[in-house]
Amino acid sequence: MDGGDNAKCIKYFEKLEARYPFGPYAQQAQINVAYCHWKDGELAQAIVAVDRFIQLHPGHPNVDYAYYLKGLITFNDNMGFLGKLTGQDLSERDPRAARDAFEAFKTLTTRYPESKYTPDALDRMRYIVNSLADSDVNTARYYYRRGAYLAAVNRAQRAITDYDRAPATEEALYILYKSYEALNMKDLSNDALRVLKLNFPNSKILVTGKRADADENKPSWWQIWRK
């Protein structure tokens, strides 16, 4: 494992568990198998292994790490080399893996608030929430630019409802305002504009069409990965 030969170390850990199924070494082998599968890019097998460990040892002293590892596995699911190279973030991908990661981190932080892994899990949860909100706003923007204003309204409303404190809420309100305006629904358009100004009194999006924090405050994928 230290040498990075993940495929080989998986075989040895599996042999260890099979020959000596009782005791702490077998338990540690199970979680190590999950870790090595993850490092070897076998994400589905890593999830199976970590779920097996959690089910077999719910009271294990290191079960908090198991939930943390599960979150990490799904957090970086299918990013790939090009994703790393281009700095692709969660908002540009299928959000299902991000939601699965959020649930694993949520379980960790709720059940084990004193765990040494909890602070990092909380950071990742905040990032995931912001990225999921951005994903909905990206979709709403796509619909708006193509004239599908009702679809843009629905997706912007979902971002506002589900992620009301995320930075992307500002742009979601703006898209809501502009979409209602395009649909000639003046009352709803004015309401969206009023809420936007009330919650973001210094917003520049009405002038620029882009929220000020779009590139500055959202952590990059590389920052999360390297951490």
C-alpha cells in the first residue's frame, strides 16, 4: 500500500481477512481494501467495501473514518484526468455523486461531531451545497438563453428553495426576474426583482448580468482536491 501498488495490496488484505477473519487486523484489512480500491480508481468496488465495513462494524472506533472515506470516494467520483487538468468542479457534473457525498459527510458530522474528520467534512459539505446550487443555476441559465423561460423559472426556483443561503441564489433571483419579464408576467417579475434587491442590496448583477462572486469566492476544485 505504501508503495502505491493498490491492486496487489487489495489481494493481500483480502487474503489476510480470509485466513484470519477475527480480530483487529481483519477489520483494518476491510477498510484498507476500500481505501486501495479508491486509490486504484475502482470506485464502485470501493463503495461496496466501505459499506460492508460500516454494516459489519457499526460500533468500530474508526467507523467515523469509514463515513469520511465514503464521502471522499463519491466526492471525487468520475472526475478523471481531464477534469483535474481543466479544474472542472461539481457544478459542471452530474450532481448525484455530490448528493451521495453530502449524505456521507452529513452522517459523519451528525453522529461524530468530535471526530477529527468532521471539520474537513463540514468544509466539503459547504462546497457541495454551493456547487449543487450552481448546477441548478447553470441549467436555469441554459434554459433562459434558449428562450425556455418557464423551464428557467422552475430550475431557478428550485435553487432558491433548496439552497437559500448559497451564493448562487443571487443569480437564481436574477434569472427568475428576467424570465418572468420575458414571459410578460410583470407582477411576478417585480416581486423577484424586489426580493433580489432586498437580499443583495449591493448586487452588481443587474448591471453586469453576472454575480460578483461567481469566480472569486467559490473554491476551485483544485483547492478541495489538494486539501
